[in-house]
Amino acid sequence: MSTQIVPGTAAPTLPVTVPSFSTETVTDFLRDGYWLEAADVDGDGNLDLIGYGLTVGEIYWYQAPTWEKHLIVDKIKEPVGAGTGDITGNGLPDLVVCYQLYGPGGTIHHADGEGGKIDWLENPGDPAISRENWKRHYIGRATGMHRLRVGHFSRTDRIQVMGFPIVAVEDVHAVLPVMLFTQPDDPTQEWDAEVINRTDFRMIHGVASKPGLIPGSALDSILMASDEGVTWFYYDEDDDRFVREHIGDGETGQFEQTTFKGSGDVDGGRVGDDPLAYVAAIEPFHGNTVAVYTRTTGDTEASSWRRHLLDIYGDPNENGEGPGHTVMCRDFDGDGDDEFLIGLRGPEPWQGAYYYKALDLEKGIFAKWKVSAESIARIVAGDFGNRGVDDFATISYSVPHYFVAPKAEITLHRNRTPQQEG
């Protein structure tokens, strides 16, 4: 496995730990593929996987370590984004999922005006019981709902779901409402809903929930990838309102050719004591461009951000789309600093996971390795072997009208990278 240095060609001046991962097939020959979550579903101390696609309408969880497959729900129309949280309070993760994104036509140009629904599915806590469909409870809706995150965004005493539509019925690039749903006294009833932003965002494709970024606060915040680029979105407890910090405009050079601009997916990386030392992004929507944003500080000590272009994977296709779909930051080599993974859906040769390691943040210099070859729609990370190191897992991208992987699968990559002292 060779080391590449991007965007420059100079050799690294610091020791570089070459990443190493073994590959294990969780399940293959999927009928469809799109979303993946990692959670200890049955509470046995082993990290399990939850995976599905958009078309079949079935969501399964895969029980570690044998990866036995269990049905969570079927006959759910076009499930898209999801998250997990302990809504019942029994110590086990429940699943929150948004669904019914499109009407006839099945693309971003065909938003279902009655769809965008969000349900939470009650974890029964017993694999034998969970062979039956989990109980579904309705949370709320907004047309075009495409991503959601579960956490505490404006209060810590109730679980909240922040929801992000991608398109409106009126137009692909229409302005969108960012929604906040708060758990009521009886969580099996429809949740309290509010629009927390309705003027600033279009075509929201990727979001990452990040704890610990707001100084002195226990609340979660959001990194958002949208038509506007990359945004840090969070609740200001002093001002009692949600605020946004614009990090960067994203990719803007392809707009005349593709009609897409901004950013497509995003995550933030820790380096040293800084929990958000850089932001990694694939740009724009379904894009081909990898960029990193790093902080710059002037005489006023006010923080601003600089964009570093790292890679371009192929050219946009006839629909104006590239192969990039997902970004995920995690410390894989144990040195205390986050690396990041980019997932490419395909087709070949633009397919697989690429691993980036910061060498010089100020100059935007990263080492890069290709660490897997399968089609990737989403990457999740976690300690799947209870060894104290993070592994990663992927699900292939298999969605009609966009890209259908020749072989759709869920794959676990166990971390064999030599661990460093942070």
C-alpha cells in the first residue's frame, strides 16, 4: 500500500503510520443499499449493524459476532436517513428513520408532498422477539425529509430529533425548513415540532452530529453540508436561539455544467486539544471533490476558515453527479488526532474508501491511502472487536435512477493499524 501526499508532492517530514484493515463480509448480494448505523442493539456489549436501502422497504439489524440477520420492519416506504437513541429509557437503542421521500419518478425532482415522515421504532430488547416488526411510533414530518440526527440540541432533559429536508415540491433548489422535534411526555404520541430555520439552507445532503463543540455546553451541534457549503449550526443558550457559522462555500466551479454547488457530506476532526481542528467534505451534492477546511486566526483572534482542495475523483456524469457520497472522521491510529475516510459509490475506478491523515494542517497537507474497494454509500465506525480500537463498516450504494452497485454488500473492516501514543 503506497503513501500519497496531497495536494503537494513533498515527502512527509513526520513519521507516518500506514493504515491496515482486514475485510469481513457481513452480508452480500443485497437487493438495495443506502444507509448504515452501528449500535449495540441487544445490549450484549457487542456492536451490531443496522442497514437498508430505499427500494425494498425492509430494515434489518445484523447481530455480532455471527452477523445473523433480524428484521426490524418491512413495508416502510423508501426509508432514507436514520439515527439511534434510547427513547424508551431501557438502556437499549431505538431506531429513528425518515421515509417516503419521493413520489412517482423517484429522484430529487419528484418530492412527495405528503411524505417526509419520521417514525421511531421501539427496540424490544430480545433477538427472539425482534424477529417480528418493531413497534412504530410517528414523530412528525416535513416534505423532502432526507437526514436526521438524534440527540440534545436545545435541551438535555428530553431526546430531540433534528430533521433536514433535501428538496421541496416547488423546486430542487428551493429554500428548506430545518426541523426540531422534541420528545413529549408520552413518546408514543406525535412529537412537538418547530421550524428552527426556514430561510438559509437549500439542498441539505449531509449532516454530522458533534458533541463537545459548544464551549461550556452539554448540547450537541450540527455540521451541515448544503447548497451554501459547510455550516456549523448550534443553539446559543445565552441568546436562546439557533445560530450558524459559515465555514466555507464548498465547490463552486462546476455550477454552470452541473447546476450543483456547495457541499455534499461533511464531518469534523479533532487534532490535539481542538475538537474541531478541521472539517472534511465531499463536494458538491453527489460530488467528486474532496476538500478540507482549517482554522486561521488573525490579530483579532477571531476564527476564520481556509479551504484546501485535496482531490478530484473523476468527472461529473450526465446527471451532473460524481462518485462521492460520505465522509467520516475518527482516530484510527491511536495518536489522539482524527483521520478521515471518504466513501466513493462508483463506478470503478472511482469506488471504495480513501483514508486521509493530516501532516500539516496549516498548509493543508495530508497523506492518503486507498483502504477498501467496495461501493460505498455510508461509513460508520466503532470498536467491533472490543479491542479498544475503532474499526469501520460500509454499505454499498444501490439506488435506482442514481447508481446501482454491481454487488451490494455490507462490509466490516477491522483495524490492524499499529497504534501510536497520543
